[in-house]
Amino acid sequence: MSKYFESNPKDFLAVATPGAGKTTFALTLANELLARRVVERITIVAPTEHLKTQWAEAAARVGIAIDPTYSAGQGKTSKDFVGIAVTYAGVAVNPLAMRLRTERFKTLVIMDEVHHAGDALSWGDGVREAFDPAHRRLALTGTPFRSDINPIPFVTYAPGDDGVPRSLADYTYGYSHALADHVVRPVLFMAYSGEMQWRTRAGDELSARLGEPMTKDQHQHALRTALDPKGSWMPAVLEAADKRLSEVRRHVPDAGGLVISTDQESARAYAKLLRAITGESPTLVLSDEKAASKKISKFSDSQDRWMVAVRMVSEGVDVPRLAVGVYATTTSTPLFFAQAIGRFVRARKRGETASVFLPSVPHLLENASQMEVERDHVLKRKKNDDGDIFAEEQHLIDAANASEGAADDLLGSFEALDSSAVFDRVLYDGGEFGHSGEVHVGSEEEMDFLGIPGLLEADQVRDLLKARQVERAAKQREVRPQRVETVEDVSTHEQLAVMRRELNGLVAAWYHRTGQAHGITHAELRKQCGGPAAAVATGEELRARIDKIRDWAVRKSS
């Protein structure tokens, strides 16, 4: 507010992390400008129909009457209203009508999640035409801008050191800043791995472990196998998430959980699984229909445990009591991930924590670890052919890599066969916490992390994670169960399971010793010893890798 009124700019871009209070800031500013008679009318532009209503309700609480039912062809509204709320799509349909309204009064235009104005050329052109004559414009965003070539209207760009134009924010309030101010909750990312099996269109049966090195297509198919409600992975993770929710509700009685699904069919199946686990029917939100907004509002005001949603609960949708999430969607762009995680971080009182359960796949874990990174909107790459004969083609290569690969046509559609879940690790505050060896769902080792109290300061969470990790390691050293049978005494599949656990335990120990990620270590072992992924490797290949990593440990010690 101070920064704004120091310069009283016509355009102002505020970039703030989800949950930091952008709506409160915008409406407080609007109230002040109305009181000073700087503006006469308010126009709020939001991404979705539901958010129009949410903005109108928030404005009513501060004494500003907003009409969320206004349409461009309507022309006038009741004199009871000081302003209107519209969507970006609605503006693009009839920008001239919006322009006439904007010209008629001294108007403040609030553009919520303004990056949407760059999603489609027609949206951006419509916003520019409709609101060019506005007296004041306030742009808000809480998620990273996309790296594309569509400029966002009324956003200032300037070339960086590399010559690439980037957006300039007038005020930035990042996640780490908000966390230090106790405005948002710290997030515990609970990553789960496991064995996945699926069949390709060609009839080949493939097997892989989540988190191990694979091609892009295999990663995608392994993820889809994990999220298949008919497998064992999703039921196990949903049960673990419900245990975590029960622990949180010991300290936060109205805490709620949310499962973010890819499609309606999966959402219904997840709801059925949750009903079997909890004995309660979760709230099911399937689309942007009007009834969905009412369901979200009702859930927000209740003490129900779970909600399952496909698209509705994304950016801007405010359900402050959400504290536990299950990221069960194949959509994994940094933008969507930030929007989704933003639903869990809004703090109501000091000490609340959020927990998000997700598959242990590289791109999701990377998104989780990069959550605090700020990214400006980049308009285009600077072309430079000096010393690079392929420079002009690089953007085509990047575009091809960003889309589904050619191997998709070869692998074709797939059928999920089976899946299993094991606890992998917790990502928190830039670090990773876990136990050596396989941590099975429902074990005491898993409860070391699921049972973390729901009310703790950020530094207390970190200290507790470290302490439980150290305590468990000490117990494992003290109490070594006597092995009744040798590896050779049991059946082949049991031998392989024992060796895989031993290998995974050694890889985990290597990570704690060197900081090298599990996947990189597995990849290096395969490179030096040969053979496929550990999930389908032979006993001889597994033994070679075990001996190799032990050799690394000896050489590093010496």
C-alpha cells in the first residue's frame, strides 16, 4: 500500500505467493481509491466463473457492492453496485462493450491472475482494447508466469543481462518471505515410490519403480499406473493421507483434505476409495457447473474430512481449512503445480503445517524443490548464431521435447496391470528426510513422518524430521534381527526382494553420505554394471550393483 501511494501509478503489478492475501490488498486499495474519489467504479477480471462470485463476496465484506452476474451485452447494472466482476473469456467476447463502460466512469480495473491474459491472443487483445482507457489498473498474480511469446497487456518488460525481455513487478512477495512472516504454512511433501507394471499396445509388459531413471514416455506411463484407482498404489497413499489428516485434526479439528484428480472417472473412483477408508462420503467436485461452487462453499464451512476435485480447486479458490492434499493428476507443469499447492498454504493461525502426498517422479519432485523460486514472464529467446549452427532450430527442438515423444506412437495406449506403494521420503525446507531401506505403508517407520503434530513452527518441523531420522537409524543399528534364513534358502522372488531392499538401503545411505540423488546413483550403477532397472534386474545384476556401491563406500572412506 505504501509503495502504491508513494507514486500513485496508472499501472501496478503485484506478484505475491498464493495465500499471501492479494484479494485483501486489492480490495483495501480499491476502498481507499473510492474514498479519495480517485476512481468511481471497479471492474474485476477473474479467470473463472467461480472466482467472480468469490471476489464479489469478499468485496461485500469490505463494503464494496460488486455484480458477479454482469455480461457485456447487459450494458447497465443496478445502481446498488459500485462495480462488476467478469472473466477474461467474457471480456474477449465483447471488448468494445467493456471499453464503453470503462470510458464512462473513472474506473479501477483489477486483473486477478493476470498471466491468463497471455494464455490466448484473443484474451490479451480483448483486455488491451477493453481497459486501455481505464483510470487505474491493478494486476495481480500468485503463480510463475509462463515462458512464451505472448506479452501480457499493461505489464512492463525490460531486457535482462542476456537481452531477453522479462516482466517487471512493482512489488514482489515470495513464499519464503510469507513463510517468515507466518502468513503461509510450511509444506511437507510426502513422496511415495513403488513398483509399477503395465502393458503396451504391442503386448509388451513393462515394469519400473517410481523415481528410477526412465524415458519420458515410461515416466508418464508409470505415473498413470500409480494413479490407476484399480491398483494398490492409490488406495495405500489415500489411506496414508487420511492417517496424516487424523494426526493434523488432533490439533486443528476442522482441517480438511483434498484429492486433485486428472479426470471425472478417476475422481469418482477416488471418492469411492475414500468412502471405504473413512466411512464418510467425500465432497465430489467435477466441473465448473454452478452446483460445484456451492459444493466448495459448503465444504469450506463444514468440518467434513475430504473433497475430491478435477478442475475447480485451482488458483484463487479459497478453502482455508485445507491442510492435507493428494496430488493425483498427470498434469505436472510448474504453473499448475504452483496453483495446486497454493490451495494448502494459507495460514489461519501460527504453527499450522500443510502436507501434500505425491508420486516420487522426478518432475514433480523438482517442482516441489523449486517451489520458492520466482520466475518472471520471459517473452522470447535471444537469437544468436555465433558458434552455434543449430541456434535457429533450438526453439523447434525445445518444442518437440516439450510435447509427447515419438515413442508414444510406438508404445501406444497402455493398460495398467499392477502397482504397489512404499514410503520414499519427505521433502521440506530444501532438504530430504527418510529411512534406509524400504519403508512399507502402515509401518512404524512411516508413522515417524505421518505422525508429525499439526501445529509446529517451521524450524520445529525441520528439527523433528532430523531427530526422527537419527533416532530410527540408531535403533536399526542397535537391533539387528537374527536372520533365520540366508538369501539362498528362500524362493527366487523372495531372494530378489531381499536384494532390492539391500540395494535401496545402500543407495539411501550413499545419498545421506554424499548428497547424490537416489535416481542418479541407480543410473550410475546400471551404467557401470549393466542390466535393466532394479525392479526387473536378475539376482546376479543386483549383486553386482550391491558390491559396486560397497566398493565406492570403501574407496571413499580410505
